[in-house]
Amino acid sequence: MVDDVAAAFDETPASYGTGGDFHTRYAQALVRHAQVPPGASVLDVATGTAPAAIAAAQIVGEAGAVTGVDISAGMLAHARRNVAASGAGNVTLIEANGARLPFDAGLFDTVLCSSSLVWFPDIRAALQEWRRVLRPGGRIAFSTMAASALPLGTLFRAHLRGYGIEFPDLNEPLNTPEKCRRTVRAAGLGRVTVGTARFDLVLENVEAAVNAGSFPLMADPEGIDSWLRSARQPVSLWASLRRRIPIAVPLTSRQLARLDQEFRAEVAHLVTPQGVPNPLNALFVVAES
Ligand SMILES: C[S@@+](CC[C@H](N)C(=O)[O-])C[C@H]1O[C@@H](n2cnc3c(N)ncnc32)[C@H](O)[C@@H]1O
């Protein structure tokens, strides 16, 4: 299963997590919430293209060190380029499953996980594993999306529901402060705080908004069936991996075309002079071992 997640992220474009894009701002916000101290030894789980690792490296300085792990070789290739471009000399990148870390107990002062914990099939077990590698009194900090985040996706799921398709929300297990607190405490962590931030993402036009809400269904000429079946599409993994839902989508191409049309019409109502808003309300959870 983690092989499929890795394959999905191997396809991620090179632009992901670079420069001023929102992944970078989102990851930098997590590092601020974690209050990483200079000189600390930091682990960034599911580092992706390394935006959190690079932000942490700048804070810990030469006296500290950052290790980034990810299961996707493709993401790590982008990460290596980004780390080199940042000039950080204190970042090590390792290909590994973040739920079974190749590290001894008690090694790290801080474990970060930026916008990735929901991808782990057993969230509590992942947190327990991170706790294992944390020194006593060390900190775990992760970010996740609130229930109100990315309303275009919510709207699209509502449309699918109209066709009898209950499409699961990947973020559902951690989409409120209460769920985060409960999960973190169940993993044996304490002193939990949950911070919030809003990223005002805006899609430039209806086309971009339809794609963001329904990606990549509408762009896929084979339709929803192949979209949901394809293990190389992250969204299909939301359905098939996380929840292990058997995929059976009873939509004809005519229904699919109607769904597309209806969703497009609804998105068109949301256009403002700036574009189509799709705000991301983030939660930042910090806990101690
Ligand atoms: C949405 S990206 C976030 C990447 C990065 N942390 C950021 O803030 O941009 C999710 C990342 O989680 C990684 N991932 C998913 N499951 C993983 C696992 N079990 N172990 C390690 N990495 C994993 C993926 O390969 C991908 O790079």
C-alpha cells in the first residue's frame, strides 16, 4: 500500500513545494508553530519536496541538524534539488516509510510532519512511532486541514453524493481540533495545542476551479471509473487506500457529462473579480512526548 502512495507522489510536478507556493508557506507556518529552537535535532516525516525541512534547517543552524524522510523517490529528487538551492548544509534526506523509521529511540528534539499525516493508514501508530524517536520532553508538530478547508472539493463531493457516490474526505480523521487532540492523546502524547491559519487560495478562472475541485476526474477522458481505479492518481488513493473502499462507480458517460456541466455551472456562480476563492483553513497541532 505505501508503494502505491509512493507511486502517486512520484508523479508530482517539479513546481510543487518550491518558491512562494502555498505548500512552502503552509510548511513554514508549521515550523513557526513548532517553535523549533536553534541547535535542535529535527526529523521531518513525509518531507516531500522539503519545504519544512529547509525552513527548520535555517532555524537550527550549523549547531543543529534536520533529517527528512519520505517514501517517494520522486519527491525526494525534488527535495534534493530544493535543499541544494537553499544552501542548507545540515539537511539529510532518506527514503523510508515514516511509520517504520530506521532510527534508534530518543534521537530527535522535534518531529515535524507537514500536511501529510492523513496519508498514513494508521495515524495513531504513526504518532506512536514518532514519539519513540523523540527524546523525553521533545515535541511533535503536524499540520492538517480543517473541515472548512478547500470548499471546492466539498462542493464536488456533494455533487457526487447526488449521483449516489459517497466519496471519502482524506482529511476527515483530523479535520477538527477535538479530533486532533483525541488522536494525539491516544498516542500517548500530552500538552497539546492546536493553532489555526487561513491561506486565501484563489483559482484564476472557472476551468482551474473545476479542476481543483474535481481533479483529475474531469481531465480524464476515460471518466470517473479509470480515475478511481488508477493507483497512480492520488485522488484514487483517497478512496481506495485510506478507506479500502471497493471501487464501483455506476456512472454512465452521459451522467458524467451532466455532473461536469452541473459542477461547472455552480463554480461559475462563485467567481469574484479576483478569481474563484478556495481558502485552506489549516490546523497546527503541537504536542509533547
Ligand atoms: C502532501 S505531500 C506533503 C509534503 C511536504 N511535507 C509538504 O509540506 O509539502 C505528502 C507527502 O507524504 C509522503 N508520504 C505519504 N505516506 C508516507 C509514508 N508512509 N512515509 C513517508 N512519507 C509518506 C508522500 O510521499 C508525500 O511526499
